[in-house]
Amino acid sequence: MLYTTTTTTTTNFSDIFKSSFMENTASFSIIDSLLGLGVAFLIGLFIYGVYKKTFKGVIYSHSFNISLVIMTMATSLVIMGISQNVLLSLGMVGALSIVRFRTPIKDPMDLVFLFWSVIAGILSGAGFVLLAAVGSFLIGVVIALFSNKIKVENPYLLVVKFDKDAVGEKVEQVIGNKVKKYVLKSKSMMQGDEVEVTYEVRVKENDAQVTSTVSQIDGVRSAVMLSYDGNFTA
């Protein structure tokens, strides 16, 4: 008599997740991850302080400065994640390649701080803690040194409104005597005989009396001087 044996294979719910993918993604050290995030946070705080102390723009953005800290930690987290799995790293590169940032960066130094945050996060996530700390310290010293020693002379915009075009010659004579250099930027003809001109001027030792002198000329309705950095006036 011949007997046949049938083997039944039972697949449990836990067996579904017992794959090489889950094993690779689960093989990370919590201590190393917390250490990398902690170092990234401390370096991000250092970048935060350097940006706040050396900011020379018109309007200080606190939200942008906080984003530098978050970007440092987020970059460190991404690097720690993709370093454990090759498939995950390829997918992350493909996902990040389609991201587009719409926020305009007007000041080149803001772009430098963004790049600094990304580099510090990459080094912290890859385990190069000493390199990230020493490099960030040296970069901060260089930025602080140059921002305090170098003085940039920003020009001003002088907007003058007067009645007749003949008054423009007197206005230019007064401006030429009061400032070091001036350039006519625009000239607009309003309704009636009103004329509006805009000059880019460089004053002598922050002399703000140019507007009061110009406004005393007969026929001048108003004279306004604005600080100008090429992107924003205030």
C-alpha cells in the first residue's frame, strides 16, 4: 500500500514583513541617530546665532532663521536614512529632484547660510561630527570677521516732485553740491506741470540734510530720500 504525504505551508502575518527590505531599514542605531540629530541641532543653533548677529539687510526674517535650524536637522535625518539602504537612497534622490523652491533669495548671504545648513546636516548625518563642528566654527568666524570689518556704502534714492521743468536745473545744482555722486534714474511727467524725478545719490558722511535743502527750492513740492540696496527700498 502506497501512502502520500502532503505538506501544508502556512504563511503568517509576520512572515510578510520578514524581507530584506525591512531588515535593512530596521538595522540602525538609535544612539547614533540621536547623536547625529543632536549635533545637527547644536550646529543649527550656531548658524542661527551667526545669522542673527551678522545680518546687514533691511528686514530681518525670524522665520527664515528658524528654517536654517530645521534644514540642518532635516538634512541630517535624510542622510542617516539613505545611508542604511541603497534602494531608499535612489528613491530619495528621485523624489528630491522634483522639488522646486519658489521663495526668492535676494541676498547672496542668505544663499550662503542655506548651503551652510545643508552641508552641516550632511556631515552630521554621515557621522563626521568633528568635521561638521570645526568647519562650522571656522565658517562662523570668517563671516563674523568680514561682516564687522567691511563697510558697504549703500546709495540712496532721492525722489523730488516740482512744478515746472525749469526747476530741475536748480535741483540738480543743489544735489551736485550736497552729494558726492548722483545719477538720474527716472523722470515722469504728471498731470499739469508736475514733474517727478528719481536720483541715485551717494551722500557725504550720511548727510541727511539733502532733502531739507532741496525742499526749500521754489517750485519743489516734496523731496523724499530712501535707502536703497538694489532689491528693496525702505
